Amino acid sequence: MLKSLAFSIMALGGLLLSINLYGLTQNIEPKSIVDRDFRFTNDKTLTFEEALVRLKKGKNQKEAEFLTDVTDVISKALAHIHWKEEQDPTLYHQRVPVWENYFIWAMSFVTNMPEYEKYHYANYKRSLKRGIGICGDASLIMSQVLDENGVPNQMVSFPGHVILEAEILPGNKQTYDPDFGVVIPYSIEQISASPHLAKEAYLQKGYSSREVMGLMRAYALPYERWDGVTHFMTKKYYFEKVAYMLKWPLPLLFLAFGAFLILLHKKRSKS
């Protein structure tokens, strides 16, 4: 009985370790995205590596210039796909593959929570590396980049859209939409009171009047403020952190524990 248990535990540890090792050969970024699945045309023009380089603040770069650059980079590094409409969650790795993290992958089957079937990363580098997302992902990425650079910011969610407000100077707040790559030179309060203030910024970026009017309607509705990723997705943030922290130690622990049980079995057999 003890011997069988030991081999079962070691087999599980070996399986998980093999999955992790296989994952080292894989890429979480989808190989390609069909044009019809993009919300915006020519949406992804930067690689993960290029984005990371450009998201670093220059030594003498001014705050306002840096925030504009970050907004632009994220919009070009993250492909906005039709997230809810996509029928196959494995096609673009919306469901985290088992070889990327078996904890998160398993959660998509053992729970009935749709956020695990089509997963939004809390860690901004993982989100950027996968290269797909929607407005909430883009704003989470920007919020964490700004946090790393000491720029006060808050994510702001309207019904159907998430953007970000940052303080470029004490008392001077501007709004950023990293999903659309748009900088709006007004605070959230100003935009909420007069949504048309944001209209020109979107039109100048080439978005259609229909698309812009949809945003204007959203900005006229009540909104919520969020103090970064831990406030916006608290439970998932910590679960993801633990899931990636344990993905390598757990199989090694199983192998070690299985070996210990085998030694214990041998010791008992000699007694």
C-alpha cells in the first residue's frame, strides 16, 4: 500500500515536471490571429520584446511624454480580439494552456467561473507576452507600468469600457485609453460631466464616428475607480501569484515525498 502510494505520488510529480519542461519550449503568444477576430485593423505591430524596451522611462523624459508613449506602445503590443464572441478558448490561449500553468488551467474545469475559461492575466508582463486582451487588460498593463515608475494613477471602469487617469503634475490629471491608444487632456470628472470633451481625441486617431459615439454614451454613465491591479482583481491577483510560485516546487516536492515513502517502505520491510 505504501509503495503503491509512493509510486503514484512520484508519477504525478513526474507528470507535472514534464508538463513544465514542455512549456519551456512553447510560446503563450498565439501564432497568428485571423483578421476577422481583430476589433481594430492592423492592431498588433509591436513584439513583446520591443514593447518592454519602449515601456521604460527615459532618463530625462518628461512625465507627459512618457505617459503618451506608454499609451501608444500598449495599444500596438496588445491585440484586441473579440473576447466574448470567440467560441474556442484554446485558439488564442484565452484558456491558459496546461503547459503554461496547470493550476490556472485546472481552474477552468473545476470551477464554473468564466474568468478562468477566458483568463485575464494580473501580471502585466504575462499579459503583454500573450499579446491579446481587451480594455481592462490594456489598462491593467498601463497601471502597473506607471506604478513601477512612481506615477500616481487609477483605473476607471465605465459600463463596457475601462480607461485610466494619471497625475502628470500635482493637481493636473489626464485620461488615457491604452486600448485605443488615445490620450484625453481632461480628468475623469470633466469627461464624465461632459463626454463630448473626449470626442476629438478619438476622431483624431481615426476611429469612426459610430465607435466614438458608443464611447461617449459609456462615459455619460456612472463609473468606478480602482487603485491598481490588487484592487481591480484582488483574489485572482494573489491566486495567480501563488500558482506561478508553486508550479515548479510542487512536482519536485511530490518526487521527493514519493522517494521518502519508498525509503520508509524499505525500512519497514527490513524490520
